Amino acid sequence: MAMQLNTSELDMAHDSVMKVSDWQSYGYDSGIQSGITTTTHSLRGTADDGDSEYTKKYTTTTTTTTYAHGALPEMESQLAMTRGQRVRAAMFPETLVEGTHILSTQTDPSQQTNVQKLAEPSQMLKTAIVQLINYQDDAELATRAVPELTKLLNDEDQVVVNKAAMVVNQLARKEASRRALMQSPQVVAAVVRTMQNTSDMETARCTASILHNLSHHREGLLSIFKSGGIPALVRMLSSPMESVLFYAITTLHNLLLHQEGAKMAVRLADGLQKMVPLLQKSNPKFLAITTDCLQLLSYGNQESKLIILANGGPEGLVYIMQHHTYEKLLWTTSRVLKVLSVCPSNKPAIVEAGGMQALGKHLTGSSPRLVQNCLWTLRNLSDAATKQDGLDGLLQILVTQLSSTDLNVLTCSTGILSNLTCNNGRNKALVTQDNGVESLIQAILRSNNKEDITEPAVCALRHLTSRHPDAELAQNAVRQHYGIPTIVKLLNQPHYWPVIKATVGLIRNLALCPVNQGPIRDAGAITNLVRLLVKSHQDAQRHTTASSQTYQDGVRMEEIVEGCTGALHILARDPINRCEIIGLQTIPLLVQLLYSPIENVKRVAAGVLCELALDKQAAEMIDAEGASAPLMELLHSNNEGIATYAAAVLFRISEDKNSDYKKRVSVELTHSLFKHDPGAWEATHSMQLEGQPPVYSDEMEPGYPQYGGYPADMPMDHMMEPDLHDMVDGGYPIDVEYDPMLRQPYHDQYNHA
């Protein structure tokens, strides 16, 4: 028979039961006697303790539990007897006899009792106390043992030395004893000496392990450095034992990262000569540490870059990029290649080893940091890869990358495309066929006027619109994708002269397509070109000597004069454009340019006058400005283009002159330009220059002249396709050199990569 216990019946029970009932009347329960788990109550006696005011209102909870008749005293007795056991089991479970059963007071499996809640922090506290005791013991033991171990490490008996090294190695594995070792320069020096002199592999392994463990602390790094540990560790890089190699390279890596003076010490110990051959290893994690060491040693140090080159570093690094998939290894390797890619000696070696293709295969990967490093490296290498074959896939990827919203990706992609399309008709055609023109125009629109994107993008368009079979297709594509107004706007102030220079050349190329002449005029290009011509000429006139040419943003003003005049030359083929050019009062300035000391400027000035002279009124204006004298001089020029243009202008001026003037011109022409070909006068008399291409020499399209010793002396056809883009050194802050004509270098984002 069961009986129901309520509050009135509990009053007649045992004292302990009375206490439980008393606590329960206020809604609290210890969980010790009743077995009921409680939760923390608010001061208000409700679930909400958000109000800080104290109130004397309580919530009284009555707990009703059903027991079998006579079970209450037995249950109470058992709980009272096992209370201590429950506490002991919670705090010191290892003291219980195996198989002991402890009566649980937990009635709800989803809620812990108070004792159970205290169990975990109690265990943590006990463990911490034990560790403190052991730590102190370890430290005291090591401190007492260090002097004796130092003597044993210096013993002549190699067996003794080996045993001592093993003991020290065990001590170095524990933090407390390791700190005691670090505080003893004598024992660290003894370990270094033993490692350097031993021929026993096990001893070498133990000593390398000791230094590896010490290198995790700055104090340990300093002890190793002061004890001459770096030369000993470099020597270990030749060990045939893999574990020794691992300990040595990781310790050196820690030293290079955190110990001042370690880089120079490793270089002096011929560390680079030992590290580069390790690139032949197959373990990707080992290679990741090795390549990071190479990056740390070579960044900003030209001698180190040359040592890496001499030891076959570029080939080994490119092989890793080609055949490994471990992301961290690829990232660290790309950082080394980025550093080496600004070295004029390493650059061609990397390209020849297949570096462009190896880096290009990772541009579509999922690691942003790897993609960024590969892009910067490709940009640095691209001026040396203009003749490289097998870049079709890379060019397609780069065109796709132009749709990115990341400005760094756009900066690199446009720069690489500009360089790879320089003097390479095949690459120009491939990019044109892959919708590169439209993508470049869109990149300019999204660049937010960032010159590092705008300039190479315009240069790439300039390359695509000249001197290859699909050039006319590219010229039309610019117009069809509404690029002409966007391009002409780049001529507006404020002037960033490298962008102006590239834009002027692009407008000249676009004007070669007759259909583009009208849209270029409607966009206001002629007015802007004349304005720029006047300004750049005035700036150039301020410095009349060749030794003090005017540079702005790294661009000579004479180049702008030549570019604007050349663009006007092509635009003047259109009769409407010709009238607009004449109406802007350009003839006096063009005649003045015939006296320029720069041959290219004379050529383009004579070319514009040749086109303008088709208009009789313009021919009279040219004559009135006194152009006959300099034109007569130019008939004797060794440049066939200049002499031909001068002859044509003189012929048109002389058409309305008297017979004496015509005879004098005829004599000059016969004795200069046509002395070896008397019939040429008749050809000149009947030639129609309008619609013929200008007589430009087919010079190389130069790349961006490189800053800091990079090949910058390529011939410059200012009317064609100058400028290869810059380079960025480093993995993360990046030694950068981006420069058309001695521009200030970028600042690399080290750990940017």
C-alpha cells in the first residue's frame, strides 16, 4: 500500500526530512536529501531577475513524491550514508574502489545535481594544482641537473655524450625544464658543439631536437643565436636523416622569423646553397617551410636572389608549382617566385622553366592569397614573356579575370595583358578574338579612375588596335562597345601623363579606321589633342637643352608633343576633321615644330602639314608662316619619311607660285630627294597622300621600362605601342616596380600576400 506525503505529513518525519521540507517551502532544494535538482532563483522569487529591486514576495513550491510504504526511512538512511561518497566520486574518482556503486540523487536525466555541477571545475582545479606541483618539480630537477649534463655533453666518450643528449632532449620536451635549459648558455653551447662535431646519427637527432624545442621561445632563439647555432644547423641540412633535416629547417625558420641578425648569419653560413637543393624533396610540409626560408632570405637582397639562381632555384620552384597541390606550399612557393620575378637575371630563367604556364594554372583556384601572388608574379614576369609560346590558356583566363570587381585583380590582369600583347601578333589576335576589347573597356569603366588599371588597360587596347591581322576588327570593336567617348574622356584634366600618353596613341590607332573618324571628332578628341599639344610644347620649351628634358610623372613632354601631332596627322585625313584642325589655329605651331631637334617630332609635324596642305587656303597659311625654309632643309634629311612629307608640302605650296619658285623647288628636289631617281619627281607630282598610311618605321613596341635595373632601353615608337608594365617584389609587402619611365614604385602588401 502506498501513501501520499504532503507538507503536513513531512512535519512528523525525521529531522533531515523536516529541513528539506523547510527549504522547499521557499522554493529551494539542495538536492542532497530530496534528490530533486534545483535551479538558481532570482531575488524576487520569480524567473525574471531583471529588476534589481529586492522584494519579500516568495513563491512557495510544494514537491510531492510517492514512496512505497516503509521505504522513506531506508531511502533517507542510504542517502545520508553515501553523501560523502558522492562528493568523493565527483572530486576524486580515482580513489573509489573499482565496482563501487554510488546511489544517485538525480531524478531528471536532463538536469544535473549540484554535486555533479561542481564535479568538472573541481577536476580542473585538482589538475591545475597537480600540474603546478609537477612544473616546480621539473624546473628544480632540470636546474640541478644542468651543470652535470653540461659536463657529460663535453665528455670524450661518445657513448656518454649520446646518453647525455638523450636526457637533455627529454628535459627539453617539458616546458619547465626547457626554461631552465634556456637560462643556461653553457648547456646550449654544449648542445650546439655536440651537434656540430658528432658523427653519430642518433646524437645528431637528439641535439637537433633540443634546439628545435628551444626555438619555440624567444629566449631560446637568442641562446641558440649567441651560441653559434646557425652554422651548426646549416650543416645539418646535409644530413641523410629526415628527422634531422626537419628539426634543422624548422629551427632555422623560427630564427629567420623572430631573431634579429639571423638572416645575415644564415647567408654567411652558406645556408642558401644548402636550402635550394632541398627543393627536390617530396614532403609538401617540409617544402613549405623550406620555400618560406628562401623567401625570407631573398626578399630585398639581390645577392641572395642570384645565389638561388646559380643553384637552380627557379627550376625547382616552377616544378613545385606544376606538380604539387598542397595550398600552403603553393602559396609559399609563389611568394619566392614573386621576390625573384623582379630580378632581371631570375626573370628569364623562370619564364624559360615554364613559370608563366605553371602560375597561370592556379589563377582559377579557390585560394585568394594564392591567386593574388600568382597574378603579381605573372605581372612581373610578363615583360620577359612577350615571345613565349603556349600562353593561349593564360590569355583566356586573364580576359575572364577582367570581369572581377577586385581592383588588385584588375590591376594585375590589365598589366599582364598589356605586356603579353606587346610585339606579339598571335597574342593580340587571341585576345581580340576572346572579346578582350570589350572586357578592357569595361575594366576601364570599373577602375574608378585608378591609374594602375586605366593605363595598362589603355596600353593593351593600343596594342590590340595596330599591327596584326585583326587590328581593324579591334578598332571597330572599340566603337561598337561605346568605348570611344570613354577613351576620349581620359584626355581631360587633371592630367596623369602616362595615361595621357597611352590614350593619345590609342586614339591615333582608332583613327586609322575611317568609320571611327566621326565618332572621335564628336567626342571632342581634336580639341583635347590640340590643347594637350600646346601645353606639352610650352612645358618642353622651358627646357631647351637635351640634358634637361621635361619629365612629368616619368613621361617626357616631347613624347606628348609627338603623340598628339601624330594623332592629328591621322585625323586630318578626314576633310571635316581637317577643317576643324585648321580652325583651331594649329598651323603656326606645326611649322614651329619643323625646327624641333627630335626627328620623330619633325616627321609627324611634316605629316600633318602634308594633310592640311590639301586645302588650298591651308597651303597658303603654311607658306605665310614661313614653312618653305625649314621644309627645304628637311628635303636633305636622312629619314625618308621626313623628306617625302617635306617634298609633298613644298609641291602643294608651289602649285600657285610663279615659274621661278617652281623651278627652284624642282632643282632642290632633283639634287636632294630624287637625285638617284629622276623619275620620282613625276611620282611625287601625281601622288595623292590622302588615304595613304603615314611613313612610320616599324619599330619594336617597347615594354614598360623597368625600375631599378630592368630592361628599359627598348626602342620607343611613341606612335605605336610603348610600355610594358611594372613589377612587384615580395610576398607581402612587395618590392614593387611599376613604372612607365622611372615612376615611383608601388608598396607591396606583405602578407597581402
